[in-house]
Amino acid sequence: MTALRRWAMLLAVVFAGTAHGQTQDKQPSTFAPVIGAALLCHDHLDNAYFYSWLQTHFGPAYKHEGGAYWFRTGETTLWGAPVTEVMVSDDTSEWVFVGAVAEVPPDELEQDIRKAAGVRHLAADTSPYPLRVSIPGSTIAYYNAKSKIYCAKFKPLPPRR
């Protein structure tokens, strides 16, 4: 192997590691204000904006299913709870939404949010696995042994011509 080729491979490995570090290992300083506010329905939902924001900070979506683009978020946290994935709606639904998977059960996530942000999510019914809904409209649902939190709103109608 020539010295030039070894040098090129070394640079490729270094830059690949740097890109991965920027998108997966370091939480952006704006993660909680941007994504956290959206999940709590404290923000306007614009799926194109959130898609672009997530792609900029975490790289391309790793899957596209269920009407959403899914992004791995590495070692991020919201309200003290680890968040491993964030999803944003595509344009196939009448809903615009942003959601996240938290690595804690719903009751624990609800307590973390209440302590950190003052927002309560009340159980919608008395079933063993109830949805928990806040006054602004965010919802916490069971997702296996984890939680899924999301804010969903109807898409605005397109302007009339």
C-alpha cells in the first residue's frame, strides 16, 4: 500500500469519526428548547422545519415508516430522561407531528417532565396502560417498556387561490 493511499484512508477514518461524533454523540445545545418545546406542544409544528433541523444535527433519517421519518439521537436527554429516537411526520397524513422515544416508562417520564417543565400529563382512563395527556395537548404513550411522547396537530389547509 502506498503512503498516499494510507494517508487517504487515515483521513477518511478521521473524518468519518468526526461526522459521526457531530451527529450521534453530542447533544445539540438547542435540543431541549427546539425538540422539547415541540413535544410539549409549546411550539408551532412545521414538519419541514423539524425534518431539516433533525437532519442537520443527527444526519439522515434511518427509516421512513408509519408516516414519519425516524432519526437516531444517540446520547440525548430531555427533562433528565434518555431519548434515543425522534420522529417527524411526512406529508402523507392529515396530521403534523413530532414524537420521541424515551428509555423510561410513561409514569417516570411524566414525573420527569412535571419536575423539569411543570407540565402534567394526566391518565386518560383507568386502563393498565393509559395514554397520558397534557392540557397543551402532548401525549405520552406506552411503547413496550419505554415511552413515546408526541405532539400532533391537524395540518393547516393550503391557501385558497
